[in-house]
Amino acid sequence: MTEKYGIPDYKKMYPDASEEVIAELRRTERKIRYQEHDLKINGYEINQEEKIVINIPGREDSLERLVEMNKQFVNGQPSVEEEVFRKIMSEHLHRAFRMLSIEEQDLIHRLYFKKQSEREAAYQLGISQNAINKRRHKILEKLRKNIKNFV
């Protein structure tokens, strides 16, 4: 009932069908087999000179096979719009940061870039931790207002 390569004998199945219909059925069956099987399987090539076998990976994989192989996919990559928005906001933040005084920039740099605690910054600057906290809140509010002015 099947011909070479497992393609059904459509001539026997549909004796009244025209040659064009039979040819289209064969072509369609071959396309289906190609997509369902041939793209997914690995091939190999034998190098006679070096006497080695070279594995040629399939060009398409199923989710099941990738999970079986413990392949991980990156989830939640940001969209183009999110990336553009983040870049614009970053530029606004940098402009607002440059509008701060040197002392204000230094405090933000210590707390957010050097990751110093308020207590460490207070000790190094010779002031109380409570004063650092109040300054930080004032500076962040100033940054928010400056950013709003750009938007």
C-alpha cells in the first residue's frame, strides 16, 4: 500500500483521480513528512579521509525534545518599547542627576552606586544617620521633580 519512503500509493487508493491530483497528493504528503520528521532528526556525514563521523543537528526541534535536553529559554525579555522607554527615562535621570549639587550627587553616589548604608555614609561625612536619611529623601524628591520637568 505504500511506496518508497513511506508515501502511500495514491494511484491504488484513488484509481479515478487524475495525474495532477495524484502528484499534488504526493507532494503534500512529502511536505508533511519533511516538516514532521526530516527537519527534526539529526543527520551525519562520514569523512573518509579523517575517518570520523560528523553529526549534523536537526534544523528544528520540538518543545518536548528541548525540555528533555534541559534547554532553558529566557523568559520575559523586554519588548522594544520597554527598552526605548527605559533608555529615555535613564537619560532623563542622568540629566536630573547633573542638576544636583556636588554634595547631593556625592550622597546619592555613596548610597546607590557604592551601596553604602546610611550609617556608613553618616560616619564618613561626620553627621547623623537621621540627617543622611532626611537629605536622601529631599534629594530623591528633587530628582522626581526634575524628571517630571523633562517629560
